[in-house]
Amino acid sequence: MSYSSDKRLIKFTIIIALIFLLLIGRLYYLQIYKGDIFKELSEGNRTSLRSISAPRGKIYDRNKKVLVSNKLAYTLSIIPNEVDDVDLLLDKLTELIELDYQSIKDKISKSNPQKILRLKRNISREELILLEEYKSELPGIILEKVPMREYVYQQLASHLLGYVGEISAIKLDKLKGQGYDVGDVIGKTGLELYYEDYLQGKEGKELVEVNNVGEKVRTLGIEEPIAGYDLVLNLDYDLQSSVEKILKDHLDLLSQKAKSDEDISEPPRGGAVIVMNPDDSSILAMASLPEYDPNVFVGGISQKEWNQLNTDPKKPMFNRAIRTSAPSGSIFKLVTATAGMEELGIKADTEFYDPGYYETGGVRFNNWATAGQGKLSFLEGIAWSNNTVFYKIGHQLYNKDKTILQWYAHQFGLGDKTNIDLKNESKGLVPDPEWRRNYFKDRVDKIWYPGYTINLSIGQGNLRTSPIQLVNLVSAIANGGQLYQPLLVDKIVDKDGRVIKDLKPKLLNELPVSNNTLKIVKEGMKGVTTYGTARRAFEDLPIDVAGKTGTAQTGKGRPNHGWFAGFVPFEKPELAIVVFIEYGSSSANTLPIAKEIIQDYFDLELTDKDKDS
């Protein structure tokens, strides 16, 4: 009996011991072997897949000087799906920092809830400190450094470089399926917009472990972002800087003059200068004033700032170099001269007589020299920009064919886009009988009278042109008759410098005129600067300049627009230049600007007369 009891006791003891061993083993497994894992679970740790912003491609000048780059800046973001109460979080955030509550709510409602959404870019140091301090009360916020656009020289070349900003709902809908999402940054204007497909990189992905308040604990896996391609421009930084300064200085002088001269009804509103290589229409400098700083758009611009820019009467956002649409004034006489030689057999020494006006059908068209210039040759007519000479040619062209002058204008690229690598270029207008029939309602207004061609022959009336069209026109004359597509970008390269795309000059048109015609036009343009209307501005330069002035009437009692277009040196052109001053009163005000640019480029010393001016 005692033996049997002892046996049961031993079995019971063994069972109890085994149970204790199992409990101790399980405890070791849970606390030691799996301790870290269960600690993480107890803290609410989980994984999160986050996108990594790709840096946009850089933009360089022709000598590889960086004009547009990227910098790292703190950004406030969330992943909507990983925030328990978005409304509560936004309420707390708006108490701490400046945020547009409704705008962010709209963004969240349209975004992919599983993707990271940038709420505010480029947050200030003060905002960062506040957010870090209250982070425990803001579960789900993500504070990280992301690449942001940096326009290194602020306003420099702002109109051609453009700016970036968050994608709009309309644009997002257009780009559906191309990898864009709510809150993404894209090019809005300028080269940033035109070359968006190349500049935009490919975002990366990071799988991270986060704790119960959304803070990153560690990286579990990463797919690195791919930077966008870089642009190498034809633009020369030094020339661009000089051109902008020269234009600004002269606009300031003219504005000061307008204050003290009661004959000037208002100061210039702005201006533009383009410097081009006439051999291939590559753009070396392009200035439009007033300008703006693209950096203000990088972190998001306030409605107040946007309204200030948009309602400024001087239109700082308006690229006058490609979007101006104004009469060219006498620069158009280069087209009329070409048509007259080709269609009417006019020669350099063909003689004209100017009594100070031209009269036909009881209508008198006055020359700018109201006393008349008497007898003068056709070549002298170009040099002196004699209206009477060109009135007569225009009327004869009308009698031969009502649209022949317009046809020549189109051959020179007027009335058509140049297809420069920028969006929103003005097409301009070369008015003709068909346009008049379609534009006007009354029968009498639909008729194309001789006077319309006569006015067109000197670049007045309904003619509309832009600086980019006119600099391309004189480039075609300078290079012997080839009209090219103007280009700001020379090539597109990857981060290692390998060429992705080499942009070659594209021929738009071969002017259907003889070499002799172009030779005479060039000689006339040289006459402008040596003994004609612009002689005083250029007579002391050691190199010959070919050019044409233009003063365009604006009507309504406002000052005229001022123009100059030309090329230099005359014998072997290196530069084609156009200067435009909006409400600049006279073409005479454009000449010192053109001259200083030529002096700067060719490193010519300023004369005493230049310094005095």
C-alpha cells in the first residue's frame, strides 16, 4: 500500500516539474527570445511605405554655371490612411502654424490615402521647433527633408527659367496615368514647364518601421529615387546679367525723365532684349522687365502675394520677349524693301522724291520729316527710314496683288510662332483682306482699301509682332536668308553628363529672295547706323553695326513703343539684337541700350558721350 502511494507521488511530482519547466521555457521564449518583437507590438509598431521625392534636373548656362538647383528643406507631411482622426490633427496643426485648413482638406479628399501627402513645404525653423515640441500630440505627422527648387540668382532670367508649384486639379486630370498625384510639384512656366518630362525625376520608395505615433524607427528597405535630367542652355550667364542690368538702368532713367517732362504722358511700363546667334538662332540672352523671383513660388505662394503680382500694372509675370504683340514700326520696312526689289524691280539706286507726304484718293500719309527730304535713292530711303518711299512701294505692291506684301511678311516668320522652346508665345498678326472680312461685321469695314497696305508698309495699323519674331527676322537677313527655330536649350544630359538629347538647329524657312536683294537690305541697315536715323548712337564704335529703328504708334494718347533690331559686326555677324521698350516714346531711347550691350560683349570702352548719357 505504501509502495503504491509512493509511486503515485513520484508521478505527480514529475508532472508538476514538467509543467514548471514548460512555463519557464515559455517565459524565456516570450521575454528573452521574442522580447524585442513583443516590446514593439506593445508599443504599437507597424510598417509604412513612404515615397521619396526625386530631385529635379538642374539647369546650367552654356559654360555649366548652375542657374537652377535643388536644396533640402523641411516639409510637413502625412499619410492620410495612417492618421486616426485627420480633422482633429488639422485642428491642432492650424493652432501651431499657418495652414490653409480648407485647401488641405480638399487636397486630402482628392489624394491617394495610402501615399505621402505634403501639407507644407519649406517650413521655417520656428515652425519646425513647434512641431517637434508638440509631436507627441500630433500622431501621424511626418517631418523630413526633401529636395526643393532653388533659383540661384533670384530674378535673373526668371521669365525664361520659369517656376515650379503644386500640380493643379485641372493639370492632374490631364496628366492622369502619368505618375502624378495630388501635391506633386511640376513646372508651371518657362523652361520648367516646357521640359517638364525631362526635368521631373522618378520618386523612390522606403519601407519603414514606425512606432505608435508614426515616428520612423528604422528603414526596412529602400528604392532610391532617380534624379531628373539636366538642361544645358545656349544662354551665357555673364551676358544675361549684363543685358538685364543695362535694360533696367535705362528703364529707370526713362522713368525719372517722364516725371520731369510734361510732354511724356506716362513712363515706360517695361521692356525686353534678346541677343541671338544669327547663324542658328540659339539664344545667348533674353531679358524681360520687370521681373520676379521664382523662389517665392517654391514653398507655395499666398493668395495675397499672388494677387499683388497679378494686379501689378507693370505685369512682372508677363514675358515681353515672346508674348508682346505690338506694331513693329519701321522695322517692317525691311520686309517692304525686300518685296519691292523682288516684285517691282527696285534697285539700290532707284530714285524717289519725297515732298514730306504721299497722297492718294484724297488721303494724305505724312513722312516723319514733314518738310520732306527731296530726292533720295532707295538705299538712302532705308537708311533714313523715309516713310514716303515706303508708302509708294506699298501702294504699288497693293496694285499688283493685295496680299503680296503679307506673303513676304510670312516668309520672314511674322504672323506665325517661331516655335521657341517656351509655351505661350504670341503668334502676332499680319492683317490681310481675309482677316478684315472675318474680323469686322459692317460691310464697309470688311473692304481692304489701299490705305491699309500703305500703313502696313511702314509697320503701323493692325500689324502685331513680338521681339522674338523680329530678332529672328534680322538673323535671317544677317545669315543670308535662313530662318531657324530659336532655341534656349542646347542639350539635355544625365547626372553623369551623358547626352540624352542634342537639340540641333531646325530650319523653318529659306527666304525665297535673291542674294542681291539681301545684300542691298544689309547695306541699307548699315546706312541706318552710319549716316541715317541711328548714326549718332553708333558712329563712334570701332565696329560696323547694321540695324533698323522702329517707333510704333499706340493710339489713345499714350506714348509710342520704341524698337531697335540689328546685327553686329556687319561683315561677319556674331550677334543679332532686338530692343523693345513698351511705351518708350521713341526708338531713340532703345539705341543706347543696344550700344551698351555691343560694347559689353565685344569689351569696347565707353566713350565720354556714353558716360554722360
